[in-house]
Amino acid sequence: MKKSNNIIKYKILINVVIYMCIFCEGISENQKLLETQYFYVVYDIDPIQYGHLLIISNNHFEDIRDLEEDVCLELFKIEKYLISN
């Protein structure tokens, strides 16, 4: 019985973590420098160097390998645009 209670608590914890995504909840529209169908770009609030940007997906992915081909292509287009401007 105790084991099943721990499993239920774990599932609730996972849902809370997903719901409290800092990028979903903490980015306002006026912070977005660029927005596309799949991504948006913002300045990092704790930059490694001047001009450090974050490219954030509109959907949650655990790994870049999870991206569909068209989403991945758009990511590379954004990167190319940002480094050339």
C-alpha cells in the first residue's frame, strides 16, 4: 500500500514540474526578440557573454533528436539568421 502511495506522489510531482516551466510561465511578449511558428528568441537573464540569446521552442522536447525535420530546419534557419545579423 505504501509503495502505491509513493507512485501517486511521484506522478503528482512530475505534473507540477511540467506545469511550472519557467519559459512557459516567465517570458512576456515584450521580451521576445523574434518569434516563429515553432520558436522564439529572448536575451538570457544570466548571460555568459554580452548578447547571449536563448532560442526556446514553443513545445517541450527532452532532446534535440525529438524534433521533427521541419522544426529542426526552422531552428537552423533561426540560428543562421541570428549569427549573420
